[in-house]
Amino acid sequence: MAKKKVNVALVGAQFMGKAHSNAWRKVGMFFDAPVEPVMKVLCGKFKEEVAVAEKWGWQETSLDWKEVVNRPDIDIVDICTPNFLHPAIAIEAARAGKHIVCEKPLANTLKEAQDMLKAAEKAGVKHMCGFSYRFAPAVQTIKNMIVRKELGDIYHFRAAYQQDWIADPDFPMVWRLKKKHTGSGALGDIGAHITDLCHFLVGDVSELAATMETFIKKRVIADSDVGAWGAKGRKKQKKYDTVDVDDAVAYVARIKGANTLATFEATRFAPGRRNYNSIEIYGSKGSVLWNKEDMNVFQYYNCADPATAQGFRKVLATDSGHPYTYAWWPPGHLIGYEHLFVHEIFEFLCGLNRKKNDFPTFADAVKCQKVLDAVERAAKSKRWVAVK
């Protein structure tokens, strides 16, 4: 029996649009989703931006996102634009009755994120926020271990997301360094990821204290307004603009309903750290460590091991039995960053026919946004604050 087909429109044709395009294209090849996605329209701001449509697998192109999200033949809208555009596109898509995938952070402000959630709930459409790191087999395995109480009571959750792509003071001003476009700097871009991992794995943040820093106050204006890597500044007649978002943030928190301390660091000023998204969880029965730069492996310490054999052991999370690995390669044949998006889209497609979601919704994204909001309030007041 032929599967029902769902037509997808993707808005945004830069780095994240490429990652999502790959996922839509590959998901049916490796996973048996209940519906078949059709890559209908790639939408961007410029003709040059959407010139990759055929190469990426899209049937059509458009420069008008409003027209696209209101087309009667579109079932799913996938939003991969700069953050400040998320609310308008998502709310319009919800009103048009489209299911929605949206990259993180959901919006620039808590109010905007809440408005997006309300619109999606009112419309009764499915909605997912792209916290892709949840879908690493190692992270899913750690989640299952925690649910089964294999780590016991959780004492500590430690997370550090470290990058270095703007540590060079000559790196130019791009949209990710402009508050009006991105809301915040490292906090929203990568701090959102580790906050969501904390919520997913050990529980919700209830209160916190924080500090934020902008190390480079002014940057040369870029030749083109790209997002991040590969941007070039003006070589002649240099003009500078003020950076009004954070370069780094650190916060310490308590977990709601648990005797757990959590610490978070998000920075783009850690030379040598390309994409070092790491978590450490310490419990009464054992501990686990995971780092995205070696995403197929996690370290596990079991307090019940005999004294003569205690120590952290390396667990390869690509062997049979780990989540999602059945669809890929034989044991030890590794998967990579792009596969997390395939898992994400697979779960979303499965969720179209389910009441229970196995993916992060806009409600999860709003919960994360509440923490980001609290971090900014705490850093400004230099006091502990409650998450709203």
C-alpha cells in the first residue's frame, strides 16, 4: 500500500537549511516513517540563495515565504531562517493549518516564543523545535539509563558548549552578533542546546545565577551578512559596528523537585574547541560523560563494579541495541552530525500520526526560552532569580 505523501516547504537556504534538506532527502531511505515527505519548495531571500534547490532535492523555489506557507498543497513548513524571522513565519504557518518544524532558539524573546506556541496550539498543528542533539544515539541511551535509575539519584549535571569561531578580533560583524536579529549571542545559539539537554535528561531548571561577557565590543562590518563561518570583513575603508550580544555566558542552577545542582557554560571564545558540546552527569550509582566532538562514544562509571575493576569505560553507541542504530551501518561504523537531523525528522513524521510526541515541541522550546530569559535577568541583577 502506498504511503500518504506530505508536501514540505523549507524557508532558509543557508547552513541549517542544508542540514534539514539532507534530512528530508535521506529519511525515507533509512527509516520507515508512516508518511512520505515530498520536498516541494525551497524558499529564500535571494535568487542566488535558492539556486541550490535542485542540488539539494527541492522541486521548486520561491522568494515569498508568505505565499508559500499559505499554499493549499503545503503540509509542513520547516523554518531555518535567522531567529528574528521565526515568529512571523511560524504564526502565519499555524494560521494556515501547516505542521511546523522550527530551528532553535524558538524566538528572540520569551514573549515571541509564547506567541508561537499559542498559535500552534490554537491551530491544532504538530510543532517541533530543532534541538537536534537529543537525537544522538549516545544521548538517547543515557536518557534510558537515567529513566531506569541506573545512575541513581542525580547529584550533578554539568554542561559546556564551547566554540572558537569568533575568538579572532578581526572576525567581522555578522547577523549572529546583532541582538535585533538573534536575540542573544552564545546564550541563545548554543546555551539553548545544553539547557534543553538538561531538561531532557535530568529535569527542569527552577532557579539560577548567571554572568555574561562580551569580550570584543566592536567588529568590522562584514562584506556580506552571513551567519557565521567563512565571513570576511572589509579590507579597505573599514567600518565598525558595536556587538550588543554576549560572547560567553556561565550559569549555575537548581533542578525543580530534585536535589540536583547544574552548571552551564556557553562560549565562542574557547580556542581549539570547534563544537565541544559536552555533558557530565554524576549520580549515586554511577556517572556518564558525553562530548559531541566524539558523538558516537560515551564514558560510563558504575559504582557497583568490583573495586579491582572500577573506572570509566568507553561505550560505543553505534552497536546494536542503541536507539536509531538499527537503520544505519554495522557495529562500529560511525554516524555523524547530519544523521541527528535525519532522526529528528523521522520522529516528527512519526508524530504526525501519534498523540504522544517523541520530539521536542514548542512547549519544550518555551520552557528553554524561560531559562534564557532568567539568565539575562540574573546576569543583570547579579542575584539568583527564579525561572518564570
